[in-house]
Amino acid sequence: MLLIPCPFCGPRDETEFHYRGEPRPRPPSSVDDATWGAYLFDKSNEKGPHRELWHHAGGCRRVFIMTRDTVTHRILGTEVPGTHAAGDAP
């Protein structure tokens, strides 16, 4: 059983959460058609650290970004959407 650290509520059981996919490209107003198409249809599915959107459906009902190692399922951190600075490594 995983304990997921919700940035709003603290650590909670994994059964309270739902996976929502990869974060959208930012800023939306400057995304061209090719970038948007790649976001919609070309999933990275890479091994290693990966940024993902999660929804705390059984708690605060808020969405956050979790960085998780897809090989080990180890959670590397969580953040509130919009707080990740452009150019930072995910």
C-alpha cells in the first residue's frame, strides 16, 4: 500500500487518489498545434522519474502534480500545479 503525500492534506492512502495523466504543456496560449498534438497522442511512457497529475478524489478533491519513479513506484515529491518554474528539471 502506498502513502501518497497530498500537498494539501498530507500523507494519505493510495485508494483516495486517481491518476489523471501527464501535466499539460504551459503556457496554454503559446502552445502550437504540433506540441498540443504530441501532448494528446504521444505519451512518453518513459522509465524513471516522471511528472503526473493526480486527483485526491477521496479527500480534498484537488489536483496536484506528483513526481514518481515509474520503475520503483517511489514517490519523489508533490507540488501544486503552477508552482513548477519554467526550465526546471521535472
